[in-house]
Amino acid sequence: MLRRYAYAMVDHWADIISTEFSKVEDTIMGALSSDNKELDEMCKYVISSGGKRVRPAVCILAYLACGGKDTSIPVTVGAGFEILHTASLVHDDIDDNGEIRRGRKTLHKQYSLTKALVAGDYMLVRGYRCLGRLPEEPMDLIIKAAGMMVESEFIQKDFEHNLDVTVDDYLEIITGKTAMLIVASAVTGAYLATENTEWIEAINEYSTKIGLAFQMVDDILDVIGTSNTGKKIGIDISEGKPTLPTIYAMQHPELGQEVRDIYSRVPTDADVIRALDLIRLTGAIDQCYTKADEVILEAIDALSVLPDSEYKQSLIGLAKYIVRRNR
Amino acid sequence: MLRRYAYAMVDHWADIISTEFSKVEDTIMGALSSDNKELDEMCKYVISSGGKRVRPAVCILAYLACGGKDTSIPVTVGAGFEILHTASLVHDDIDDNGEIRRGRKTLHKQYSLTKALVAGDYMLVRGYRCLGRLPEEPMDLIIKAAGMMVESEFIQKDFEHNLDVTVDDYLEIITGKTAMLIVASAVTGAYLATENTEWIEAINEYSTKIGLAFQMVDDILDVIGTSNTGKKIGIDISEGKPTLPTIYAMQHPELGQEVRDIYSRVPTDADVIRALDLIRLTGAIDQCYTKADEVILEAIDALSVLPDSEYKQSLIGLAKYIVRRNR
């Protein structure tokens, strides 16, 4: 029975917390309301553009899988993490001068840079508010995560168009950029439910791995595209960002040199198209999927110390979903 | 004796907490350190450019004036408020594309917009960290203050070059923009020392008023200049910002129309020079000083319910110092 359920979970991992998910939405909307009509509208514009809500999901599921019963606090905390994540996207888009996010104009393109910057700050504040009065350990982790998010931006910039970048550098960057906030959210959920350090460590390991895999798949999708509307491909390449497909492609014995040449300069549009072709030709995408699959298996393995439950199965389903998006 | 001391306090209000002030500096430097060399350097660049440390001062003095004994927590919390304030200046400078702050190049001019934006986020996170685990009431106030800071940016933008702006609109803007973080800092200090609601309310009133007066004087200095190096005048006018000198000057029976004409358009350099002359000619600066003095007297009056102490005298000295800067 559990086995059959587990298969269904790959596609339906979120069903088990659908009540909590709708409370997360209500909490987010409430937290971001403002008497200032335009600010209110801006927050709603960006938060309702269809994120996957991975951070609230891992917070709530980790809480339940570790034996937690009353989901009201993890719902609020998970909403807080989603708001923090969204705030970081608003500032990232300003940073990269991104035009489209989730099929819509980015906030600073829709309104203005200065208003988007300030609205991002507002969301940061409101996000922290939702975290409330957490125990010392998760609070330390959250601050550490936020610091690492910023530091990883600096490291990433140092490696733009920089041929020295290695897979290890890449893993360091995406740990800060993507994984750490997912880790903070999941581990906070676990802390709220249990004092069992082995379980908390398992959730830490699991969430680190799914965070890394999540970003790897994002990098892949920048090369092969997605079924979402309005998502351009090749943006990372045009910005000279260090991504896993590019790093693997640069290592190819025959085609690697041309990829390196393009990566090391500010590319023309023709360069970007050529680089996308080269990356596909080198087999780098398969290498990336193999790596992401490997990491996801490690994530699932980490959960073995947790008692079996439908929530644990749901965490496994979420992990599998992450590498199967658009596949 | 107390009376003689009180006179000296106008210039020497900070002497009594000089030990705490140096601990505030150490705390700030520790909180903003980063393993990333450039981020570390950016934080130090901006924080060490000589702010007046009004927010830590009111936090520590309010705490002591309300009977607090061990200043270690208000020192850390005050440092947190100074960091939050500095973070907001970094983002404000990006917002306004400001070039000079406290006699130095602004952070985004010295480094880059994208790095300054992210460094500002880092400071926000680190600032919140210093606030630690405060009681519910001051924490609510801090979040409210941060929200109002953002909202006031929106209101201010709505009134740029807008002839409808009134003194009441102006007071609403500067309450959010400047006063509220000073209030949050002072009231937190009071909360940490006492449960006496009358005293806390007095500190609330006092800090609101000195915050308002502080911004009024800043607006005056944009017209008449300061003795600081590198500070340009007329920046607010060139940006069409609603300031008290401009609002008063626009009300002048003869010269007001020309001020209004300039305010309502994007001014040329010649317009800015002419507007500065007009504001001086209308007597608006005297009106502003009269208003600021009035507000400072109200601030000092509010303290009457507090028991006499050298700390209370120091708060009075700080209030007087605020309206005497560069006078």
C-alpha cells in the first residue's frame, strides 16, 4: 500500500498538505498587505505569479515527517520563507536587469527600479516578521543562510566569464544562492517538531541535496527551455554565469575550447545560440541530469533514519519531482 | 550642580555613554564582518564614514533614563538599529542615484549598483540579527517602523514635483522616513529597562519629536549647506523632493509662485540656484528653524514624567544638539 502510494507521490506529493498550502497563500497575502495601494499591488503582483512554493512545502513536510501535529506555526514560518525568497528574486532581477520572471514582466520593468528595490525591502521585513520568535538554533541558521545568499552573489560575480571556475566553485555558489534558504526552511520545520538531532540532521542533508538539484535543473532549463510561457533560454550564457552545463561543456575534449572562448567574452546573440548548440552537442545536459539524479538519490537516502510515514513519502515525491520538472 | 551639568550637556551629551559608544562600534564591526573580502570591505566602507550614531544613542540613553543598569543588551540592539539605518541609506542612495554621502562616494558609485544592492541586503539581515530576541511589543514596533519607512518612500515619490503637497503630508513622510526608526530604537531601549507605560510613552513622544526635528534640520541644510566637506546643496530641489523649506517658500505671497513653477517641473541647474535664492528670500529657513525648535521643546517637555538623572539630561542635550547642528 505504502509502495503504491509512493509512486503516486511523485506527481501528487503536494496533495497531502493541500489544506496547509491554501493557508500559506492566505498568510502570505495577509503579511504583504499595505495601506499604500501601489505597494500592496506590487507585492501581490510578484507573489501571485506562480512560484512552486518549495520552501513552505519542505518546512511543513519536514515538520510533519518529524512528528509535528499542529501545522499552524510551520504554515506561518513557511509563508515567511516564501516571502524572503520572493524578495530575493525581486532584488536579483534588478541585479541582472532581468525582463521576464515566471512568464511576466519583472517587478522593476513593470513599475520602476527604485520602487521595486524598496518593495523588495518591504518583503524582506514582512518575511522576517512571519518567522516570529523561533528557537535560537533555526534563527542562527536563517541568518547564516541569508548571509550566504549574499556572499554567493559576490562569488558568482567573480566567476562570471572566468575560465577558472570549477564544479566545486559552482557547488559553493549554488549552496548559498539556492540551497541554504531551502535548508533553513526545512530544518526550521524539523526543529519545531522534534529534538531528535539525528532526524534534524537527516532533514538538513535532504534539503541541502534537493536545493542543489533544484538549481542544477534550473541551469539545465536555461539551455533546453521549459514548457512555461515567456521563459527565454540562454540568459545565463548571455550573462556569462557559471552554470553546470557550461562547466561540463568546457571540459569536452574537442568542443570545449570553443565553449571556453565564448564563455570568456561578453557574447553576441550569435555566440549565445552557438554556445547553446555546443552545450547540447557535448552531452553536458545528460551529465547534468546524471549528477542531479545522483544528488536526489542521496537526498532520499538521507531520509532513511526517519520513521516511515506518508509525509516522508511526500518528501521523497518532492525530491523526485524536482529532477523531473519538464523532463 | 545638575543645572550646570545640563548646560554642558548640549555639546557633551554623548560623553556619559562614551564607553557604550565604543562598544557599539565594536559590535557593528563584528556584526558586519564577512569571509568575503569585498563584501567585508564594502560594509566597513559605508559604516565607518562617520554617522552620528543617533539611533544607538537614544536606545542606550532611554534605557538608562528608564532605570536600566546593564547596558550590554541596549548596546547590541543600538548597533543593530545603526546597521539597519545604514542599510536603508545604501538603498536610498541607489534609489536617488546619489553620488556623495558623508563626504565620500556613495557605495554604488564606489563599487557597483548590483554589489551595493546586495550589500544593503546583507546589512539588513545582520542588523536584524543584532536585535536578537526582543519582547513582542518592541519587535512589533520595529516591523511597523520598517514597513512605514518603505511606505513613506512611496508617498514621497507621489509628492515629487507635486504642488498639492501640504505640511501634514510632509510630516507623514518624514515620520516614516526618519522618525520611526529613531522611535523604534528609543522605545526598545525603554522597554528593556521598564514596564512603566507612562515612561515608555514619554520616550515614544520624545523620540518621535526629535526624529521629526532631525529631518527638518537635514532639509534646511540642503538649502544653506553645512560645514562638512563634500556635501552639495540643492539636491532635494533638483530631485523635486517635498521638503519643509520648499513647502513654506511656496506659500509666500509674492515669491511663492516662482518657487511653485520651479518645483512643478524637472529643474535645470539654473532653476535650482534660483530656487535656493528664493527659499532664502522668503524667510522659509527661519520658519523651519522656528518649527524645529518648537518640536524640540515638545520633545523635552515629554521627558518631564521621567525621574531626573544625568541620562535624562543627556537626552535633553541630544535634543538640543539636533537643532543646533551647523547653526
